[in-house]
Amino acid sequence: MKNIKDIKQLELFDSWGHISSQKRSILDSSWPGLFQKEILPVLPVHKFGSFYSKSRGRKSKELYAMLGTLVLQQQFDLTDEETVAHYIFDERWHYALNRYDDSKNSEYMCYKTLWSVRNKASINDFDLIIFKAVADRLATVFSVNTVFQRLDSVHIKSNMRKLSRVTLCSNAIRKFIKNLKRKDKELLVHIDKKLLERYLPQKGFQCFAMVKPSEAQKTLVVVSKDLYTLIKQFKNIEGVPSMRTYKLLERILTEQFIVKESDNKETIEIKAPKEVASDSLQNPSDPDATYSGHKGQGYQVQVMETVCKDKDKKAETLNLITHVKVEQAHESDAHALMPAIESTEKRGLKPKKLAADEAYGSDTNCESAKKHDVDVISPAKGSAKKNSNSLIDFKIYANGKVKLCPKGKTPVHTHKKKRFSAAFDLKVCGSCPDCSNCIVQKGKNYFYLRYTKKELRLALRRKHERSSEFKEDYRLRSGVEATMAQFDRRTGVKNLKVRGFRAVRFAATLKAAGLNILRAAAVRKGRKKATAVAKNGNLALKQLISLILSVKEHLKPIFCRFQKKLA
């Protein structure tokens, strides 16, 4: 039966009146006070409550406190044991979750309750709902300026070991045999005894962990044959092909090996490492993890945050993470820009300027972003040839046609069909000393300069990159690296304690929400301190002025007497 406290209902007596005023002031000025007053009310509790009955069953834990616990666990990177301990004993958590009820149902929580609530939340994508609710609320409360934002990705690892190809295949085979044994022991009769002795006993299986590098190729040949034998033997046995471990064997075979048929014989060739795709299986324990040639195995998180350009207001401005998306490691950053813009646009947090590195700044992305009124500040891919002029050096009209060449010569004629074309006189270009380093090409009647709309746009972007305005805006992009470091340092996002895409996404997304909360608490504390300093400063100034005026009143008669004596 669902249990939801109406947190909007006013209490006749102060529920936290038993806490001293000094302790309560500390709680209110830190993250617990912010969490209780701003975050707790926006959690999607009533939507989550639809998974519980209104009248049947035992009363559940208070659902505001449970969803809040999921956020706090990821915010502080806690294990389940530490989370339960904080829920029971930590007064800061009690205040943040508004847990003033001391009943047995309220004050204690078992691990099973935490697991079941987290499982329901992750299956139904509540991590995404919670993140958006928290970010939108903080943006409103702190009047966040979303005009300028920056985007980048960070590589993260799940709780899995890095495996060699031999270990990957042998582990997958062992998992399949053990799973087969649990399902039906009689099925093991189909497997050769020598093969079973290699993988099933712990002692026999340990030999794969002690393979020398010089013998790795020979061992991989043996393992590949064993893998193919198992797939072939159980292909037509009912119930086995649908097993998850069997599907992993098939996946490894297609990704790591090539099966060839010749003279009615089947041979297995090992693919070269370069031929293995980046989305191949990395570990049977985490089938969703993939490989990035730049950063290695695991996943990646796309993070977009607001930026304050005013140096004087940086201390009092909240840099809010407005968009988070967890992806597999092999996915390109080029595909992440438009989903980030569209997501923030729906929630009213869309930027006008978005700084990102070269991977995000393709011509297609920039043109798509313009349709959403977003200016992407990113270097154009590629560069002009050294010791040669480029399209940037030509003076071009607003309509895209060439006006003058770098030497100030006008073209004989220009036209546009599928691409732009400018024709220059043969004699003029032929006598030019820089002709050999020029991008114009010699034709029968003229020297021609041909370029497409895309090439023109890229040239104009490269020209803009030389301006101080671009350098000033793009300089702010580098600050996202500090955010990634803080993201890891405060929440432990780079080394997660879970496996599988769903669990990784749940943890990383709530950690981003937790980082927003910690940042907001620090900004609020800084604002209060600045206000107090300003008030104290104004009070001191008023006291000084009143002191000067009182001294003036006392000295006035003395000055009058002195003037009379002089007269």
C-alpha cells in the first residue's frame, strides 16, 4: 500500500522545533535545507506511487523519503550499506528527507526495500525524470541564465574487469556451461569430457589466466574451436539458443572470428585486432559496454552546463547542468549535439550560444542548430594547406560569389549551378608570382576557382575563428574540464559500482542531479554570506557617519568661541 506524505500541508507545530536554533541554522544554510525545501517537493512521487496499491498490502516506506534516498546515495557515492546507515542514523539526511516521524516503519529501512525501490525506478526511467525536475527547479529558484552553455563528454567505467581475447572467450564458455548445468544436467552429456575438464573445474580453468603472451595465439585457436563446437552442438536443441549465455557465444564468434568453408570443411580464422568492431563484447558480465579507441572500455556521458561570462558575478552564479545523456563508449560525439539542444528547448533551458570542441562542430550540426536559433561555437574540422592560400583569402560578396582574389584581381565572370565558379584571366593568373601556391585550377580558357556552399561556410567559420570574439567565447569551453573533474571527485562517476547500461545510466544521471544540488547549496551559502557582509558593511558605515556627526555637534561650540576671540 502506498504511503505518501503531503509535504505541502502546514503543520500546527514546528516539526523540527526540538533542534537547537544554531544546529537548524547550519542545516538550513547547507544542502539538507535546500534539499528539503526545493528538491523534495518536485520529486515525481505521485507518478512513482502508481506502482503501489491504494488499499491492499503492507504500508510502504514514505515515498518522498525513498526517492530522495536514491538521489542522495548517488550524490555522495555511497554503497547500499552506507546508504541504509545514513538513512537510519544521520540527522542531516533526516532533515533533508523531512523525516521527523519516529515510528518503526519510518525510522528503519532494510536492504531489500532499497533494492526494490531502485529497481522500479531504474526500469521505468525515473532517473531521467528526477534529473529534469531537479534541474528545472534549480534553474527557476536561482534565476539561471541559460544564454551561454558548453557541451562535452566524459568516459566512465562500470564495475567490470578488462579482459584479453583469450579470457573473454574462455569466460563466456564457462558461463554457458555452468548455466547449462543449472538448467539441465543431462545436457552436459552432449559436451566432450576434455572440453568440460578445461572449463568447468576451477583448477582446469585457471590455466587460461596463466597464458604467456607468446602462447596467446595458440590458446586462442583452441578456445575458438571449443566455442564453435558448443554453438554447433546446441544450435538445434530446444530452449538452449534462447539462453543469454548462448547468445553471447554467438556474438563473440561473429565479432572475433571468421568461419570459412572449403572442401566440406569448416575452418575458423581469428580476426586481426583492427578488424574487430568497437561495439564488440568487452566482458560477458557487462554485455552493453563497448570500446572507444581514444579512451578505452566502458561508457560515456554527455554533459551540458550553463556558463557565467561576467567575472564579477561568477561566485554568485549557479553553473547548472542542464542536459545529461549516457551512451555506449563507441558512439561519436557528433551525434550528441542536437539531442542536447532539443532536450533543453522542450524545458525552456535552451542556449543561444553553445561552445563545444571540434567533434561536435560539423557543418551539418551547425546548420541544424541554426534552425533552433542556437549558435555553435566550435572550430571547423580540418585546416587549410600550409604555404598556400585558401578560400578565406578571397573577398566574397554576401551572395557567395567572388569579388576579388588575394592579389586584388576581379574574375572575368562568375556563376552558380550546383556549386560556385569564378573564372580568372589566363594571362593575369599565369603571370602572378603566387600562382603555384594558389587554389585556382588552370582550364582551357581560364583559371577556375570552384567551391560548394559547404566549403564556403567552412571558410567563413575559419575566418571567424581568427577574431577576438570567437577566441573569447571559445576560451570558456575549457572550463567544462573542471566540471568533469568535480563530477568525478564529488560523485565518483568515472568508476561506478554497477554493471549494465540501465544501471550505469541510472547512477550517472542521478549523480549529475546530485552535483547540481551540491553546487546550488554552495551558491546559496555564498549569496547569504555576501548579503550578510554587505549588511554589516552598511551598518558599520552608518555607525561611522553617526559618530562623525555627533563629534561635529560637540566641536561646533568650541569653533564658535574661537572665531569670536579672533574677531
